[in-house]
Amino acid sequence: MARIIDGEKKNMIGKKVRKFRIEQKMSQQLLADRLETIAVYICRGSICRIEEQTRTVSDIELWGLSKILDRPISSFFEDKSE
């Protein structure tokens, strides 16, 4: 089966994940640890790759990021020309 994403970027939310994480003064490791408490398992290295947009993100992972970073899912997709 062909991959849906053929370009270099593997997700659309990586930059927002990094922005929201830094706004909350949270390290990648702390984010990974907090995700684990809600049974969403993303290691620190994978969070790094998500932020670099070199790793895809599942719907459950997006849900977990939304809960831990306390942002609505839609905010990960908003583009306000930063």
C-alpha cells in the first residue's frame, strides 16, 4: 500500500507541538512521561521526530498531545502566519 505522505514532512502538527510544549516549560522527556500516564506511549526520541516533522502521528497520539498540552485538537492545525 502506498503511503499517503510522500514529501519530506510526515505530519502537520510538529511545529505546534514544540510551541505548546515550550510555552508550558515542558521538556520532551516530561511530555513523554505525562503522555504515559494516560496510556499514550511516545518516547522522547519520537517526540523529537514529531517536532521535526519526520514522524507521523496517529489519532490517539494527537488526542494525548491535546490532553497533556491542554489545547483543542484544532489548535494544532491553525496557521496564523507566525
